[in-house]
Amino acid sequence: MSIDRIREDFAEARTTLDAFTADEANWDAIRRAGDLMVKALRNGGKIITCGNGGSMCDAMHFAEELTGRFRENRRALAAVAAADVSHLTCVANDYGYEYVFSKYVEGVGRSGDVLLGISTSGNSANVIEAIRTARTMGIATVALTGKNGGELSSLCDVEIRAPQTRYSDRAQEIHEKVIHGLVHYIELELGVGE
């Protein structure tokens, strides 16, 4: 029956989350990423996010949790997702899809900001280009990855990698947990959350 396969999906999701939380290196990576973001916000910087498909949805979700509300009312925190459709289609048309995020970072990023790039494979060419551009501009870089981390694992300042699984939905589920954890960490460190 189909429902039995869905039960297996849920069990696999639990096993993946358990594997992620059992690895102390993941907690250290979340802390280091959070500290970079807190430092940027304290110093008047912002967090820029990017990703493709579901990862773009996660990038937008992260930014809106900071500019809007996570759990409690508080002041807005500076974050923006590289999700402007006119920008994306303009750059894709004029330069190529691999530059849609790097051109955004080039235009709105400043030294002292943080770029959060999300790629379940770690090999999304446009996220890689964004990370490379950010590094040349003095922008700290954090990547949420999956599988073996891909090329992003060696390019970013902090990598937070979901355990390797057959499909990307498990990595996306871990990324969602990390996103909420980072937002909560930022709020706690800035003294604007509980």
C-alpha cells in the first residue's frame, strides 16, 4: 500500500534528523554560522540568501523570518533573498543562469554582510558563483548542503551539511530545521527573542 511507503519516508526523515543531531560538528557549524550572522547584524550588515527551487523557497523563508516575525514580535532584522524575478530573468538572459545570484551579491552586498547559499547537492553553479563573488567582496559565506557537500564544501567559511540520503527532500528537511535554529540563535544572541 502507498501509505506504507509514506510511513517509510517519515521513518527515514527521523533517522536522518537523528544522525544530524548526533554529530557535534553540526552544532559547532550552526554556532559558527550564527555568530557570523549576529556579527554582521550588530555591525549594520545584512544577510543575503540564495538557492534554486525548494532551496530558493528556503532562502526566502529564512529572510522573511528575520525581516518579519519568527516566534515573538521584535524589530525587523536585515535580510534579503536574491529572489527578484526581474533581476533573475535579466541576468539569466544577458549573462547566463550561473550568474543570477553573483550579480545580485555584486549589486547589493557589502563587506561585513553574510551570504547564505543553499544547495542540496553542493554543486549548484549559480550558488557557487555567488559564494566566489561574496568572498572577493569581504562577505562571509555560509552554505547549507547535502550529499558529499559538493564544491561548496571547500569554498564557504562555514558549511552545514545534511546527512547523505538518496533524495534531496531529506536534505531540505534538515535545512528547514537549521534555518529555524539559526533564526532562533540570532534572536537569542541579539537579545530580541526567547
